[in-house]
Amino acid sequence: MLSQLAVALALLALSASNPASNLWGVAIAALLVTLFSASQDIVIDAYRRESLSDDELGLGAAMFVNGYRVGMLLAGGGGLILAEWLSFPQMYQLMALFVGACVSVTLWAPEPKLVAGSPRTLQQAVIEPFLEFFKRPEAITVLAFILLYKLGDTLASAINVPFYLDLGFSKGEIGAIAKLFGFWATLIGGTLGGIWILRIGLYRSLWAFGFLQMASTFGFVLLAQTGHSLPMLTGVIAVENFTGGLGTAAFVGFMGAMTDRRFTATQYALLSSLMGVPRVILSTPTGWIAGEIGWTLFFVGCTVLAIPGLLMIRRFRHWDAHA
């Protein structure tokens, strides 16, 4: 958190100058933001894993995702709104104060109990976690599942805004419906997902939420056939965000369960990095593919891509007591 405060202060100093004539400053600030944000994410993921029992990981993941999205809304949209009333330096001053308040909360947070065999050296913290993970019989299966479970949903979501625009929806219509229905649907889905995971277990939740994600992806196919219809757009966005919240709660909980408590930070960094591959790399050609085959076939393909990940869930039945 102290590193995040340093970044906020760096952005404040940058905003006080002229960014157009300070391209190196912009580049350095962007590098610091991404570096320290990623580092903080790893620490938070490790803290959540070490503080919660295996049964609580799903609900803990849901609370984390909800808090993350609320923070994005307040800092993103809220920051832009504040910039309309204040100057950018003043807005960043206020953001720095918020981050400073979060630092004080972090200092009061209880330290998780130290697990026997926790790393004491750099080699034990970096090398041994990878060796421990890849020595597991199911290591490659776990990595493949993380790559495939949300593949169809991620590829469909990566290009949904151009799809809406191509159907004739205005930017205002898309933004209003996405913010009004999509944001709250995600929060509700994540919260209910965490509660249901406690009741039915992670294994059954992965099945149920995975099927719901696949069904929501097929909703894009129905919208492509319907065309410009605000009620249909509202339903598709609400259902897609709700099921996305459910699936993310189970998915993040699963990744936490796959880490060794001794090496939570390193192993979670490995798994979460792989989770971002569909969003960052595999989604790159989606626009070209949709242009070649049309929206209907593209979203049918995204729906079908959910099946391999669902079929792989059977490989993890043995570690869930609720199964």
C-alpha cells in the first residue's frame, strides 16, 4: 500500500506539469502504476489465501472481486467526475488521501499465522514454489483448466461493445445500461456466488456457474438475431454480468485452493497470470474473426468454447468434500 501511495503522489506531480511535453514522465508513471498494482494484487491474493479456510475461499474471492469493482468505479468514473469540478492535481491529491487511508487500514489488519515450511530465502520463495507446483500429477491439468474455463465468456466479452455499436445502439444507451444494470448484476452475482459456494461446495459451483456462463454467452447469439432492442440488450448485459460474477467467484476460489499455503504469493501469481492470457492475447483476433464469419457464428463459437473447460471439472471431484 505504501508503494501505491508513492504512485499516487507521482501521478500528482505529473499532473501538475504538462503531460504532453513530458512523455518520459507519462511512461514512467504508467510503468510504476502497472508494476506496483500487480505487486499489490499478488500480496492481496496471498493474504486472502492465508487468512481464509478452504471452505471460505469462494466467498472471500467474491468479496474481493466486489470490492475491486467498486474501487474501479469510484476511482475511474468518480475521478473523472471530480476532474470536472476540480483540477487534475486537486483530484489526484484527493485520490492520494484515499490511498493513505487504505494504508492505515492495512497496518491494522491481522497477520496470518505462519505456516510450517514457509520460505526463508529468495530461492525458497521463487524457485521452490514452481518446483512444488509442477511436481503435482495434476499440474498441467490445472493450468489447462484455468486457461479454458472462462475462455468463451472472456472472448465474447472482449468484443461486446463493438457488437452493440454495430447493432445500432448508441454509446449513451450502452453506457447507461452497462452501468445501471451490468455493474449491480456483477456485484449481486459475485455475492450470491460466494454464498452458494459455501452451501454446495466449489466443485458443484464450478459446474453450475460454468453452465450459466455458457448460457449467457448464447444470449449474444439471440441479441444478434433480434437486432436493436433495448429490452433485449438490458437482459443480455444483466445476465452476462450476473453469471460472470458467479463464475469469477468460483474461479478465483479454485485458484486459491490450488495454491500451497507455504507459497501462496508465487503460485497465485503464476495462476492469475495464466488467467489473463485469454483476455490479453487470445482475444486479439476476435474482431477479425467476427468480421469474417459474422456475429452469430462468432458467438456460437464462443458458446462452444465453454464446453472443454466444463468437461475438465470432473478431474477435480476428489478434493471437494461436497461433491
